[in-house]
Amino acid sequence: LAFCRARVVRVPKGPLIRVVGTEVVIPCSVSDYDGPSEQNFDWEFSRETDFVRIVSTWDSTFTSEEYQKRVGHGDIKLRRSSNDAVELVIRNIQPTDQGRYKCSTPSTDATVQGNYDAEVQVKVISDGLSVSGSKARSSMSLKLSEGDSIKLRCSAITTSPEHTHLHVTWQIKSGSSGSTWRDILSLTHEGKFQPGPGYEERYRNGDIRLDTGANDTYRLSVSQASSVDGGAYRCLVSEWVRGADSSWQKIQEKSVEIASVAIQRTDVVISTSNVSVTERDSLDLTCNITTDRSGIFQAEVMWYFSASPDDTLSDAQVLLSMDHDSVVSDSTLISLSHVDRNSYHLLVRDVDVEDSGYYFCQAAVWVPLHNGSWHKVVERTSAPVSVVVTALEPDYEVFLNASKTPKFSDDPTELNCMITNAQDTEANIRFTVSWYYRKRLRSDDVVTEELLATMDADWTLLLGDRSRERTQNGEIIFSKKAADTFSLRIQWTSESDRGDYFCVISAWSRHRNNTWVKSKDVTSASVSIFWATQDYTLTVEAVKLKPFFVAGHTFEMTCKVSSKNIKTPRYSVLITAEKPLTDQSNPNGTTRIISLNQDSVVRLEDWTDQTRVDGVVLEKVQENEFRYRMYQTQISDAGLYRCVVTAWSPGGGGMWREAVNGLSNPIQIDFQTSGPVFNVSVHSDNPTIYQGELADLLCIVTTEGMALEPDDMSFDVSWFAVRSFALDREPVLLASLDRRGIITQSRRNGSSDLSLERISPLEFRLRVHGCEDHDFGNHYCVVTPWVRSATGIWQREPDIKAKPIFLSVKMDVLNAFKYPLLIGIGLATVIGLLSCLIGYCSSRWCCKKEVQETRRERRRLMSMEMD
């Protein structure tokens, strides 16, 4: 391909047929050249044989004398379209310009290859195209109504000696588009119809047509004309000829303005703007059709109603309609009348509040056709008109009074809300009530009212959050005493009920569809419910009856109660004890022992000593005096004892409500003893063991001070384990041994087992049989000493916790792998010997085969069979 590359100069394939007086453009290009990218061009012309120089891109003296004037005036010029292409432009071509035109390019190549010029034949023919309108004058003016038809006609004929085709286009120029002509419909030079932009749908529907007639006429028909069809219309005709390369070339174009069309828009308006009428009156609206149509036509009118001005026709409600035959749809309260040719009245009688909204009408104009049928030419919808129906409000006043006011808590309260001076109240008016409460504050804070109860139009009572539970319990009663009186009664008024009360009377109107709509609210003045109260006071005094006693004796104390400003009080008593912090059973320090409520019912609270279930007694001596006894006191009972008293006053419905709480002075129980002091320690000879071995842990109790006989001492021993190195987990109970010798073990998940035994009066041994991994951890024992006093009563000493010892469980690797290794080696040896035996027997007796081989000579070259 590189060797075949050569310069190529191209011009259009001739002959080029052009019309006299038009502008001719002849392109010329060059390709596959060497040298600079921008090439120069020379143009020459020849009628017979000799060429005359016309114009050049690089030599200003190239033009011959006979063309210098035309080139100087710009009638002939060169127009560069790219570096390798130019166009020769000849304005107002004449028959003398018919001939051959040659385009040449000076050589810039290293070697001469290809062609450096090209010629094209130009033929100039006479102008035989004529375009005219339907009349002699240039254009006509038409005034039409919206929906009418537009029919325009233009004539186009050509007497060209060549075989040419005409391209006819109807165009419009409206005021909205400025000076721009827009295509409506074209009949192309190839005989095809082509609608302009925006007219495709109307062309498919047949509303726009282009027909040809006799005498070379072209008719444009536009049906259902609208406001966008107004403007100036022209007929644009171009003449086309097929060139030597079979492509179509436009040789000339002419146009003529046919008509100026004005479209009178048909509008639909409602004569009035926003309307306000009173309930029970009549609503009168007029729908006017604005049109200058003079012929025969009929209007179709439809009235719509919507709650919002933005609703579409599909969302609106159809009120009434009249078709073009003047047939009106039936309605009882709504009528439609035809006042004159263009006006239609809508009358709505006995309007209601529900008739408030937006009204609009839709009108369609129908015209008769030649076959007697009617055709709808235009349809318009008016802007919505706002209609406000004012309800008839009854005139009345509301008065609230308190028939019963409380002077103390739990007294009844009764409020009456009455309707007074009622006027203009019809049978279609109904009254309901709403009750509100507002709390009184000493500061200037704004307090919003709380709804107690309200009534619907059908007198259904709806309760608020504040009064719902008390109303369901019968503590608050809402009632209607008479047609004009509503009542609120609080059976037992509490301090939380103090505040301001007011009522709201609502008037409801019944509409045509038997629904009730609230028309008016009247609020009463507020009534204050308040009474003076004094703060409750309660005093509790605890007295210790015996100033001194020893362990094993009975502790006894009384609680005396006095109160003020409490109406017929009753008291509930709770006995509490504050133990020393060393008490392991109650690390918080305060223990609830026994209680007696306001109905004299005794209950054990946190007293969990099963051996002394009946060891505490609380009884009521007098109305304001209570006595507490503790039998066979133990040293562990030492602490501060108090009485917690709650005063109760009678509330509504036989219920008791809490008034005030009181706390007595403390009474101390302190045992002065010089008995022995116990210490506990944990010991193990071997704290590190292997899995499966036995672990021995000893809990050793030692005494200091006063020596006791073994029979006067007894111990409760409990073993605990913490499964961690740092004592950061909860202890787990392993086993326990009480002083009567009963052993209790906790549930275990592993295969190891526990045993707990007493090996001496002061030593207790815990054994873990078959230790496993989960048996590791810190182990300790908790000992509870019991000492028998001189009177023979067993006294419980405080619990003693030993310092923990860490038990480590290791795994014996040799013992763990000894038997599996021996078994594996033995099995491998047996299987190997068995495999050798099977192989020997198979080769000896089962797979033996005699093979006869021919004797081969020992030569240098072997036979092919052997190879």
C-alpha cells in the first residue's frame, strides 16, 4: 500500500446542473500528498478548448483580465473548508458560465505520482420554477374561531428542460417563535410526506393533511385549529435534480406567503370570584363561554366540585352536567339552567358546611357536520372558584359552679357545667361537654391544661390519661343531669386533685347526610378546688426493756408512735438490724427482719434461719405501741435495731393511702464475752498433682484464749473453689459439713469425685478423687464455730474464711502416650508381616506362568521384535 500511495485531486462528478441567477458552489479536495499540510489550489475555466485562469489561493496575480472585475466584487471567490479542501463560489451564475472547470494543485511531493488536477462540467439552465398563492395578491388575512378548519392552497410549476422534482413545504411563523419559520408538513422530491417537529401526532391523527390538485396546486388542511395554529403561513418550494452519482441536488428554492391566520380562543370562566354564603342559603354560580363563533353550535357543560384547588378532573366530584342536546342530569338539590347562548347557571339549594370548597365548570363546543352529526371542536375548563359556607352558630353561654367542695382530703367534689341564655338553637343542634384540669403552681410557669374527658357528637365519653384509671374504678363520675347540665363528681378528692377546673360546651350541627359537625365551642370560667393542709408529722421512739442480758436470753424492745395532722391513722411497722460489715450473710449491713402491716398481718422478711423460725415476734400492744422480741439470742445477732413506721390514712373506696414514714432511734445488742478466738487455715502436702491422682486439702481450726472442751465446740465447714489464678471469678461451693455431721455436695460436671470428712475435732479433710483439668484453682474453706454456753445453749460465732491455696493439675505425658504407642507399633508390625506373607504366597503359587523364549544370537544389531 505504501508503494501505491499517490496524490489524488477530486471534484464532484459532472455534469453539475445549475439554474441561472443562483449561487454555485464547486468543492475540490486533495489527498495522499507530501509536503506541508495546507495545500494551494488554482481554478481555471474553458468553454471550448482553452482554459482561462479564474482564481488561486496563493497567487493574487493568477486571475485573468476578464475575471478580475467579478473576483474583485466578490461574485467569484474561493472559500477554504480545510487544509486540503476549498470551494469555488460563483454568485448569480449566467449562461456564459457554462463549461468546464478545472481544479489544480501545485506539486509539493518528492516524486511526481498521481493526478494534480481534475475537471467538472457545469451546465446552466433557465429558471422555469414559478410559485404563487390562491389569489393574485401576495397573502390574505383569516380570522377563525378555535376548533375551525384551515384550508390554504399554493401553486408550483416548473418548465425546466431537465428532469427535475419539486419539494413543497408548508411553514408557519407565529408570534411566540419570533422570526423563525417552522415546518408543518412537506411533500418531498421523493414523493414522501414528512411532518415537521411537533406535528407528528396531529399528522398521524389526520388533523393535518397536504393534498395535490389540478393545475399543480398543493392544499394544506388543518382541522381542530387551536391558538398555536395562529400566525403567518407560507409555501416553500425547492427544485431538485439527480446528479451523475445518483445523489439528489437542490438547484433552487422559492417561497410565497399565503395567509395570515388569527385564531380566536374560546374561554370558559365563572363570572364571580370567591363566594361566601350562609348555611341553609342558596348558591348561584354562572359559567360563561367566551367565543365569537357565529355559526350553529351547541355547548356541553359539566360542573365539578373538589376540596382542593389542585385536584384534577379525575379526583373531583361531578355535580351536574348538560350535554349538547340540552339534556340535564337529574339532581334533587342542584339545578342547571341555560340563561342565554353562552351562559349557564348552577343553583345549589339549602347549602351546608360540607359544600365549602372549589367549584369549576368544563364546557365543550359542538358544531354540526354535513351528514347531520355533531362534532366536538373545543373543550375548556374554568379556573376554580372558592366557596365558603358559613355555619349558623347558636348563641349560648356556659356557667360552671361547684355544688360540693372538699374541706379535707378524701371529701367529695362535684362540679356542674350549665348552658344558659341559649338562643337560635334548632332541633338540628346538639350540645356536648369537655372537662379540663389545670394544676396550680406558685411560680409563673405556664401550665397546660389536661383533658379529663370529652364527648363525641353521639355523647360517647372519651377519657383522658389523667382520669382513665380512676373513672374505670368508679372514683370519678361524669354524668348528664339534664339537657343543659353536665356534671363531674370526684368521690374522694386527693391532694393531687387540687387545681383549677373548667368545661367547654360544644355545639354540633346535623348535615343533610345525617352527620354531625362541630360548629361552636364556648369555654366556661375556671373553678378552683383548694383547701389548706398542714404537713404530716410522725415520731417513733424505741425503748430497750432489759438494760443488760447475755447470749441465749430474750431481747425485747418497744416502739411508741405519735402523729399529728393525720386523720384516723393506722401504722405499719418494720424491724431492721444493722449488722457489722464482717457478717458474710449480709454484706450490705442492713437486714429486714419482720414486719406488721396496717391490718396487723405479720410477715417474716429476710429472716432465713430455719432453726429459729419462731425466734422473732412482733406484736401490737396498743394503737400506737408495738413490741419486738428475739428469743435465744446469738452472738451473730449483735447490731443496731430500729423500728421503721409508716402512717396510713383511709382513702377512697375503703383503700388505705400512705401518709408519712418515720424511723426510730437505734437499740444496740452487744455481747460482752471473753470466749476463745478461732483461726482457720488451709494446708496441702502436695498442691501440684497430675491428672487422675488424689488431692488432699486440710482445713485446720486453731483456738486462742479460753480453752474449751471438744464437746463444747462444733463447726460448720464449707469448701469453695475459684476457677482462676487472680480470684476474679465467683466462688463455687464444692461441699459442706454441718455441725451435726450431714454432708452436702454440689452438682459436678466432670468425672472426678469429692469426699469431705472430719479427721479430728479441729481438722477437716477434702479429697478430690481422679483430678481433672477443671479441678484447678484457689480452694479455701469457711468455718462457722458453735460454742455451748454455761447454760447449755449453743451460740453461733461469726464466719471465718481461710486464706486460699492454689491447686495445680498437670498432665503425665509419658503415661498418657505409653499405651497408644505400644498398641500402634504392635499393629504396624503384625500388618507388615501379614503383607509379606500374602505377597510371597501369591508369587509362589498363584501368579506363576511359564514363558517360552526363543534363543537369540548375541549380535550387535538386535532384531526389530526385541527393539
